[in-house]
Amino acid sequence: MKSQDIRQTFLQFFKDKAHSIVPSASMVLKDDPTLMFVNSGMAPFKEYFLGNAQPKNKRITDSQKCLRVSGKHNDLEEVGYDTYHHTLFEMLGNWSFGDYFKTEAISWAWELLTEKFEIDKESLYVTVFEGDEGDKTPMDQEAYDIWKNLISEDRILMGNKNDNFWEMGDQGPCGPCSEIHVDIRSAEEKAKIDGKTLVNQDHPQVVEIWNLVFMQYNRKANGNLENLPDKHIDTGMGFERLCMVMQGVQSNYDTDVFTPIIREIETITDKKYIPVRTSRDLSVRDEKIAIAIRVISDHVRAVTFSIADGQLPSNTGAGYVIRRILRRAIRYGFTFLDQKEPFIYRLVDVLVKKMGHAFPELKSQRQLIENVIKEEEASFLRTLEQGLVMLDNIVKHAATKEISGAKVFELKDTYGFPEDLTELILREHKLSYNKTEFDQQLKAQRQRGKQASELKSDDWTVLMEDQIQEFIGYDALEAKVKLTRYRKV
Ligand code: ATP
Ligand code: MG
Ligand code: MG
Ligand code: MG
């Protein structure tokens, strides 16, 4: 089944159960001080769960664009090194706002996976919240009883608060969850080790695919739980992981969500990607070219979707997160795929062709996305080589395992090396750096900047366009792009 049909089958299944299909909300959050990017399907519906707003239909289904690169959920370091965590991914979800509850949520999830998608029941495991006495949260007996009518009891595992209890914060709506995990190992491998022991163990072939959250409590300031008057269902299934299972492959990167991008990278760079076919291939996953190709195919999606949603790379906040992701991709291309010229922007075309029907904003913003990525690549490549030479020197002459924070700061200041990029490269050489010292230097620089801007507080400053380009760099790029867009309209 093609990924496009898998997404559609999911949405249609819940539509047939009286859910309204809604488009993904923007991934970029402008008004939420607690979150920069949507990182789960639930985020856009927060107000419904808090009771501050009422949905038109109490049943909703969607595929939400999520980005997990900052804050509580930060998967950036896994990306490229494993085969199932991405920066940007789609979370398929079905929602009940004070309507149906556990019985339907569980039995429909089971029906969809085992009947509609025909996933072998013998490859699935489910988890149920075991309870936490210290925290006054009871075991989820209800979910257990529903599951045991659907799946043999030795496939139901008990999970702790970390994996099986969801809360928005110290107070407010919360509840237990049940997760569905799938074991995609070969029969031979399965015979060797019981899949049960590999659930939630970061095994690349025994992966979590779906999380069903049962929002039934309100946590009070004193830590006590009270029942919510309206109980809600919040589910999230990783679309790319579902595609991996449905397409019978061993890695998200071997699904048709990624293969067209990977083929394009191979063509441009003249390097070959080794797909993961057997568990043996997973042991060569440290192979640098494969990692670089996975990183780039992942990151180009994150950056493309982000720009389409209005978040351009910049030097602060959410914009800096996007810039860091892109620079990480550029550096992998430079070091491991020998790409000394911009090339990531050339992948946008195939991505838009592949995803444009589901996410029309990609189509309408295509030109902007390509321009921004190309400029960003050109600009970073100009200093990357020099910066890498400097970093190489630092590595060669390192007297201790810990590099000074001032050096890492200088790389950021002079060559635009984001801190985490330097950290990554140092880690490749088994080195670390003095973070405290780095933070001090950064703080001092910000302080100097603040003082400088306070000194020159004219009413306004007129800048000519090339001055802007020369002196303000990225912000100028943003301004220019906005102008072009404006003119087009
Ligand atoms: P994991 O334990 O694998 O990191 P999670 O428990 O953090 O996943 P949830 O917050 O429960 O994930 O999100 C719901 C679903 O979204 C997961 O079951 C998984 O299928 C998918 N998912 C989560 N993180 C990612 C990611 N970084 N890339 C792709 N899919 C993801
Ligand atoms: Mg996670
Ligand atoms: Mg998990
Ligand atoms: Mg989970």
C-alpha cells in the first residue's frame, strides 16, 4: 500500500465512525509561550481539553505535522542514527472531546490495525498503565479488561508512569495511556528472543506505533486526582512508522515517504544508500554515508514544512532552531557526501511532488522554500570550510578531553557554527566542551548587544537595500523574500 493510501485509509476509517476530517494545523506556533512548534497531535486542540473552547464535532481525525527538536521532546540526536525517529513527522490521530471513551478507542484501534491494515496480531504488543501508589494514580484496570478481549494476555505489558501516563503539566487534565508496539523482526530472530522483552527498549525492530491517551483525571494543586466531568480521547500514531510496517520494510527511510528523496540525493551526490534489509544491516547503521543521507532526507522535510508554515531560518528563537537543523544537514553533506555547493534546495522539488497533494502549502510556497534554502546553504558553505579547519586544529591540539567553551563560542560567533553542531563534531572525536564557559561568553555578548542598541536609539534608521544585505545577513534575506512575495501577490 502506498503511503498516500495509508494516510487516506486511516482518515476514512474514522470518518466512517462519524469523525470530521480536519487538515493539519500549522506546525509553527506564534502565540504559545510554552511551545515553539507543534510536537504532538494534541497541541492544536489544547483549548478543547481545557474546556476553553467547543469543537463543532466532538469526533475529529487528522494527520498533524509535528516537529520534535526542542523542549521536552527532542529527538534531534537520534535522527539519522536510528531508523524510526524523525525531526518532522506526521501524527495520525483520532479525537473524542467528551464523547466516546476507552472501549471505542481501543477496539477501533485494534480493528483498524488488524482488520483494515491486516497487521499480524502475533506481531503486536500493547501496554497498560501499572499505577503509581506514591503518586496516587491507580492502575488502568479498565483498559486491561478491554484489551484482554482482543489480544492474548501475555501480549499485554504493564508500563510505568514514564511511558504510560500523560499529563500536560503539574496540574490539569491527565490520564493513563495504552501503547501499541510492533515487532517486525524475522521469524528466525523472533525465535531467539521474546519480543516482549524488547518493547520500549529502543530496539529498531520492536517499535512503538500508536499511543492512545485516555484523559480522565484533573490533577489538583495538592497532587490529588479528581475525575474530569468530560473524558477525552487523544491518540497519535506515527505515520512513517505505520508505513514501514505496512510496506514490509525494516526502516522508515525505506518507505515511499523517503525513497524518492533518497534517490534524488543519490543522483545528485553520486553516493549509494544502503537500505536496511536484515537485522545485520542495522549493525552497519553507523556507516557515515548512510547516516548523512538519512539526516539530509529528514532535515530537508523539517525545513521545507517549516518555511511553508511561515517560519524562516533566522538568528533567534524558532528561526534559529530551523537554521540549526539546516546547518546540521549542510555539514553532513559537506563532510560525508562531498557536497561543496548548495544542493539541499534541489530536493524540494521531489518532496513537493510527493507531499503537495496532502499539504498544499508546500506547492504554493515552493519557490520561496527553494530560494531560502539555497541562500542559507550558500551562506553557510562560505564559512563552513574555514570553520571546520579551525575545529580540526582544535581537535588535533586538544590537550584534554574537554575543549574550552571560549573556542566553541568563537566558532559560533565567527563561523556560524551552532553550538550543537560543534558538540556533534566533537563527539565524533570523543571530545566534549566546557558548557558553562560557553554560556558565560554568550551572555556577555548578549549584554554587549543590548547596551549597544540602547546607545543608538534614534527614532528610525533608514537602510539602503544593499546595506541591509551586507550588514544584517539573514534578516535581510527574510525581508527580501517577503518583498518578493509581496510583489507577486
Ligand atoms: P518513542 O518512545 O518511540 O520516542 P514517544 O513515546 O515519544 O515515541 P508519543 O509521544 O507517544 O511518542 O507519540 C505518539 C506516536 O508518534 C508514537 O507512538 C510514534 O509512533 C510517533 N513518534 C513519536 N516520536 C516520533 C519521531 N521522532 N519520529 C517519528 N515518529 C514519532
Ligand atoms: Mg520519544
Ligand atoms: Mg514511547
Ligand atoms: Mg509514546
